[in-house]
Amino acid sequence: MDRIKLLSLFISIALYILSYPPFNISFLIFFAIVPLFLLLPKLSPKEAFLYGFLYGFGFYGINFYWIPNLVAKFANLWVGILANLLLISYLSLYYGIFLWGVKKKEESIFFPAFFMALLQWIRSHGPLAFNWGSLGEPLVNIIPFLQWASVFGELGLSFFVVLVNRVFSKWRALNFHKKIGFILFVFFVFLSGFLMLGDSEIKYKIGAVQGNYDSFSKYFYTNIYDQFIVHRDLALKLPNNLDLIVFAESVLFCYLNEYPEYLTGLRELSEYKNSPLLIGALERRDNKIYNSAYLIAQDGSYVTHKKAQLVPFVEEVPFPFTLVIPEYFRGLIGNYNRGPGFNPLLLKEKSIGVLICFESLFSDLARELSKKGSDFLVVITNDGWFEGTPAVYQHRNQSLLRAVENRISLVQVANTGITFFVDPFGRVIRESKEGERNIFVAGLPKRVFSVYTFWGDLPIFIGFIIFLLIKLIKE
């Protein structure tokens, strides 16, 4: 590797990182791949794969610097380093394949954007699904561009970012008319995003309880009663007659359905506040363990959403890896079961779409809940594992994207933060500080029509097929 190539790689990684939290210089994402694109003529296909892989490795290596210390709390540092390297390497493969594919279609303007959207879709599905660090995510801070998520979803935002990077990399070769056309196109996308902004009437009043119980004290400290008292006393400070009071994920680290005393206490709290409660806790049914959200009504009846999208190698060992992973490593992994799917929890005249932690990273899941009639979305999460790292804010951004995609209000409640309320257009109504023990109340607007909820990612794939057919015909 010569110095020019290494410098180009370093600049690309730096731009990618700076566009993300905690820096949030979001517009830099439009230049983050340009140095690598400019390198392509000097690279062989194998070198293109290597540089793409190193690009992903650099970004995720810095992004996930906290994972070894986290794993060391349960195993040891070397296991944490190994787990981190495997995760980073897996995610970096997609960038290696991406740059290799772009090298194969070196002259194409549109192929890189379509190819990245395809790879991101693949990365978001299957047993190893892990949608973290998309190129479209920084656009949550550029409101006009963000509105297009309600038409083409997060894949559409990534498509747009890669397309802009590609055009900039070809800028000197473009004629005057194409340059003007491109500028007008970007201006149209930006301006029309402003025109998509709107308002809807406040319909639901929601209370949130951020108990600031860090994940490790809950996991290792067995005094569940203390956890219950802290959250109950906070909830008592909320106004009465709310449409919903929301606690975070794993507020009570126990099989709540087997603890009638806590269910009774929660029923009494719900009855006293005249407000239903949503709380995260474990659930055991027929010797199966679920990470669940309990929706408890004033009369004590409850329904649950059982987490169905589990974190691979953290909450489950996905098949076929169960056949090859040693027993020691399997013993370190949460032995949870997948829930039956995604359906809104019904409560009188309200329909509540619930996502638990990792589930909010996936467009398909929030879209399914929206299609089935959810009035608003609730994300409960246990981001205390992140211990103040930028991952807290990156998770917040993913949840915000789900709201805009489906033009639906959303509240996320986290054990240690970030707890926030957002309207269907991605405008934050209220937001907590991380590490704050507090209560929050905000009004959520009713949902409005979303094109993305109607057609999902279908236009991206149809566009890709049409693009490939045109290329085949021309050849």
C-alpha cells in the first residue's frame, strides 16, 4: 500500500466517523466514499475488496471500541476482543463486497447506489441481521433530506448518499449540463423535503420514566424490590389520566409473570394513576424465556410483546452456529426464545406498536406494526450497556428513522437514556439527558399517511431490476 492510497483510506474513514455521533457533522457523509471512489482506477478487484474491508473495519473498529470492556464484565477481556473482531470483520465484509462490485462496474453512476442498498437490505435480514452504521443514518440531522425516508425508507437515504458521493467522484469528467442537472436534482430533493414537513394534532399524552438503573447493577444486583420502588416512586410524580406510562426494557430483571406481588403493585399503580403501564421484564412460558414488554391495564389484565428480533450471539446463537460454537461460549450467551412476531398491543381504543431495543434498528419491523394499525410506536431499551458511548445516540437516531419512515409518532424510553419523544416528521418534542433519573410527559401527534408504509423497499428493488435490464439491453 502506498502513502496516497493509505491517506485516501484514512480520509474516508475519518469523514464517515465525523458524520456520526458524537460529532454529528452530518453533511460530511456526502463525501465519505469519494476518496475511495477516486482510488478505484488504481486498484485491482482484489485490492478494491481489501480497501472496502479496511474502510468498514476502521469505522466499526472505532464505533465499537466499547464492546471488549462490556464482554469482559461477563467473561474476560480476551473473549471481548475476539467477539469484537468477529463482529467488526463480519460487518466490514459488506463494504469489501461493495467496493469490489463498484470496481466491476467502474464507469457506472447509479450502480454503486443500488448495490449499497441491496447489501444493506441483505445485512438487515437473516440470522445475522445487524443494521448498524448505515450511510443514510446521518441524515437524521438534516431534516429536509430526512423526510424522504417517508417515501423510500432508510435504504432510500443510503441510496441518495452513495449517489451523491459517486457523482462528486466523477465531477471532473461530467459535462456542464450534467453538473447543472445534478445541482438542480439535489436542490429539488432538499426543497421538496421542506414541503413534506407538516403538522398533525396532538392526540396522545404519554409519560416516561427514566430510572437511571445501569444495566450491570440490574444484572448482578438481585434486589428487584429496590428497582420496583425506584420506578414506582418516579411514576407517582407523573400526572394522572395519561394515555400510557412507559418504563424501560428490563426494569424488573425477573420473570414478571411469576411474581404476582409485582404484578399486583403495578396494577395498583395503574389504577391509582388511571393510566395503563408498559414495562419491560422477562417472561417464562412453557420453559421458554422471552424478553418481553408487558402492557398492564387498570384492571390488572395484561398482554405482552415478546421480543422477536434477537441480538445474534448476545441473546441467542443463530442456527447453524449452534453446531460449531463451543459450549463455553454458548454458556455466555442469553438463552432467549424468539417471540411469535409483530402485532400491536391493543388497549381500549388505542393500538400500540412496541419494539424492544435491537428491534428498532429494522425498518421492516416498524413498518409491519404501522401497517397493522399502530397509533404510535414505543421503543423500550436498555442502553445502559453502552455506558455513555456514542452508541447511545446512534440507537436514538435509528429509532427516530422508524418514526419518519412510517409518519408515526414515537417515544423511546431507556434505562439510563436517551429517552425522547418524536413527531411523525422527525422533530424531537422532548429529550432526556443520558444518566438522568427523571420523568417526562409529552403529547404525541396522531400519525399521517406514509408512502413507505404502503410500498416499503419495493421501489428500490424495482429500480435496480430496471437498471440492470437497461444495462443488459445496451450490452
